[in-house]
Amino acid sequence: MERFDLCVIGGGPAGYAAAMRAIDLGLRTLLVEKDRIGGTGIYNGALMSKTLWEIAQRVAGTNAMVRTRGIPPFQPSWAGITRTVNDAVFERKYLYTCHMQLLESQGHLFRHARGSASFLGPHHLAIDLAGRRREVEADHVVIATGSRPRSLPGLPVDERRILTSDGIFRLDELPESIVIVGAGVIGCEFATILSHLGRTRVHLIDRAERILPFEDADISALVADNLERNGVVIHRSAKLERLEAMPHGVEYDLSYADGNTERVVVQQALLSVGRTPNLQGLGLEAAGLSLDPRTGTLAVDGIRTAQDHILVVGDATGSNMLVNLGELEGRHAAELIAGREPAPISYGQVSTIMFLDPEVAGVGLNEQECRKRGIAHRVARIDYSCLARAIAMRRTQGFFKVIVSDDEEMRVLGMRAVGEHASSAIEAVALLMHMGQGLRHLAEMVHPHPSIIEGVQECARILMGTGIFKPEVFGDRMQCRSWRPSPTVERAA
């Protein structure tokens, strides 16, 4: 029976990163994947949805320009759109495939096996594919089996009328109308995409008073305004009482706190209510592990399970379901297995992007999180309309917001960027947070001009009282304020 230092179950972003780092550290590694290497990092997730978002952005930008000239709107065919998405998937898949083939041919440290892996014992695994079984032993195991879209009780998903984020990529044609259940990141991203393509009437069901309730109100308000301006109907503070696939479409009933009810008929429905880890069929009991019957997850300390030699990373943990975090956890797991002592993973300094209209990026805490935790802080906020590059692009909708501790050190607590190039603008602040540095470095360094990131520098200068523009003059487009937990009132800085 073949033996490995490490067996990684799952070839998505987390599992692939674990295997590649293990090779760096000289571990003989087997990577097992039952379906397609890349997981939701490529298929039915990050790459596909973001390629679709890029297409939708270009369509919306083109139509905004031709609308002023009386030209009919541009509506690309769904077949053409899916062809572009599939081309992007093929390019990324080809990169992974060639990489693995070359690794296997060049040495003995890496092997790839296709099939479903399950434990026969703590160190003994079976790999099954099309009726054939292969058994291996491994000193260590990393579970990186990813996740799948969560469903709701009583709502049977057929991926025809009632879809998940997997099924929406298998559509033969864009629907004339759709209801999206869930106004979190995925729901709002698909609402943005479908409304920008201009062929679908979108309804968005939001249980809370506002979409994206985990973000500050100024961000959710801007995104919601743009969605509604683009024709999206947002059902706020709405409770879904019934959703049913009918021969003529999908019918759903809503109730509201004021006693009102509403019945709406659309062509299709998209469930966007989170994801759940793929942990079934692994034979965990044979490895001395068991799932929590309430949550369906493994009990972990960080990424460690109750068995020291078995670690779980990425979406399989049931929390922090982000590609960049999964890759970080995978690398971290390989270093632990190799006997290294890596620094603990800092989940408070993770950079995120939401592909909305406009794009939203962030790192660290936002204002409402600081207040919930009772953290005294200062905030500088500058509107895109004050930035030369945004003016040149004619894309002045958005803002930067930098949050620091309310003391002389002005330690960076977080940042939010909303608008063009938002995802590129947060990295300098993320680096400062990682290094535990204050704002002075950011304020003093020379930034390229004209660039969007000059707005981040101006936020730093505003907080230090050295801004080129003075917030007391431009109160509507530039702000500097502070907050302390006692007394719990906001005061002008």
C-alpha cells in the first residue's frame, strides 16, 4: 500500500494551496479531487461570477453612453456571454492542469488522484472512482472539501425554476424576471449582474431593514440606490412566507411587520442564503471524528481537529468562506504538518471585495463593528468627486473611509473603499495593519498622480490635520470625525 506524508482531500483553492506548500517543505503529497481541480475558485463561484460581473459592467457602461445619443441599448446574447465565461474557466483550468502534470513528471513529491476519498482508519484512506478502489496511508490528512449552496427547508431546488448559484450558470437563456432570496454579498452581486445585463427584472428579498447589514449604512445605502435606479425591486424587512415553482413561473408570498402582505409572480428564483460545508461521505467516524448534528460542521481549534494529524481548511471549516483565506489556511496547515511554527492566522486583517455597483473593498473593522465593540476611533472620509483620477475617468461615485484608533498612535483599524479601483486601493492600508504601523508612512510617501490611491493618502493627511483639502470646508464631500463609547455620542473632530 502506497504511503504519503500528506493526503489532501479536495483540490479547490485551499486544498491546492496546501499541496503546493507541502511540496515546498519536502512532504510527499497526494492531492485527491473527485470532480474538477480548482473547485469553486473556478467553477460556479469566484472566477465564473466575476467574469460575468465584468461583462455586465461593460454592457452597463456601453448602454449608459449610448442612451444619451438615442441609440437602442446593447443586449449581448446569453450564448455569447456564457462562451466568454467558459473561455475564462478554460484558461484557468488549463493553467492548473499543466502545472500538475509537469509537477508529477518532474519528481516524486507530488501525486494527483481523481476520485472520492474516505477514511478507513485514522491514517488509512480509500479512493473510489467508477467502481475502482485504491487504498493509501498518510501520516497527515488535510480536509479541504469545500462547500455547496445552502438550501431552505420546504424549498425544493430543481435548478430549473428554483436555482442556486450553481444552477444559474447552466441557464439556456436569461429569464425575463427573477427573485433573489437573500440580500447578502452573493445575492447583491447577482442582482447587480442581472440588472446590468438589462434583460431581467430583478426582485431582491431582504429580511433586514437594509441590504448588506454587516456593512456601514453609507455603503449599503449607495449600493441599494444604484440597484433601485437600475430597476431592482428591493423587498425590505420582508419575511418569505411561501415560494413555489408553478407551471407558469415562480410564485412567492411576503409578509411585513406592519401587517401587509404581497404576492409576486416571476419566471425564476435564485436562492442566495449562504453555503454549507461538504463533509458527508468522508467516513469521519473511522478517523475518530464526528460532525456536530446541529451545525453539520467539525469542531476545530483554528484549523486543527480532535485528531492532531487531521486538519480542516477553507470552506470545509464552515466559516470564513473566502478564496484568499482558504489558500492562507491551506499553506498554514502544510507548515504546521512540516513542523514549522507559523504565526497565527489573523482573521481581522483579511482584504475582501464585493463585486457590486460600485465595487466595494475593505480590510479590518468598519464603523459599526468598532461601535459594537466599544472601540474609540477616528474616521476620515473623502468622496471620489475630490480625486483627480476619478474626475478624469468620469467615475466620481464612491468614497474612501479610513478608520484609526482615537489616540496619538492612530493605529489603523480598518478601511472601506467604494468605487472604481476599490480593490486595488486597500492594499497599502492592509500592509500597514499587518505590520502594526500607523498612518504617517502613508501620508509621507509619494503616490503616483493622478491615481485613485491618492484619496487614501488624503484620508491619512486629514486624520493628521495636514490635508490639502480641509473637511470643514467640504462638509458634504469630506469628513473627519471621532467616536468614543462613553458618552456614546459622535462629536466633530
